[in-house]
Amino acid sequence: MKIYITHCSAQKNDLVKGSAVPPDVLYTSSKIQGFINNCKKLNVEWAIFSDLYGVIFSYEQIEWYDKHPNKVTETEYQQLLSEFDEKLRNYSEIWFYHHPKYFHKIYKRILDETTLKNKLHTFTHIYEIT
């Protein structure tokens, strides 16, 4: 089982503040929307990694939030890492999409410290989604 995942962005749909929505409605950045649309077009499983909520699968709903990765405490980081490992452990391949220019150190740290490193692949172009 394979999943594609990318990190969240600050660009969110302000019209949904106060209500729970799926990640394809919440995140409005062109990079995330391109990732999501390509995953949908190819009918592959995908998720978003949030600084607040951790791994958010395509079918889950979350409320609008404003949390910068610089504001993640060490305790919160440990929770995010633990949840990353738990929620993704049943996948045989985890493909993490990122743009090197916007790859915050917290995401790199998650990828470096996950117990799932042997299943993890990183990529930088959405055309690599297959």
C-alpha cells in the first residue's frame, strides 16, 4: 500500500473558519492544490502533514487553524512524530512531496527521525506521482 503526503501551508480558505472541512477544501496554495489534484486524477491515496493536526488523510475533516511550524513546541513535535509513525505504519511506501525552497526544518526532522525511514521516499515534482 502506497501513500503520497505533503506538508501544509499558511494559505488557507478563510471562508471555512469555524467549520470542519477536508484538506482539499482547507488548503488553497497552488502547490498543495496541484499535489491534491494530481493525486485525485491518478486515484492514489494522499494526506497532508499539518503543524497542528499531524497526518490528515484526504477523507478527514479539520477546522481552520493558524500555526506556524516555528511555533511547534518540543512536546508537540514528539506528538506529531509519534502520530506520523502510528498513522502511516501500515503503508509499504510513503512518498513525501516537498519543494526544497519551502521545506521547513521541522518536516526534515520528522523525516529524519521517523521509525518508518525504510518505507520513506521524498520527491520534488508532482509528475513523480504514479
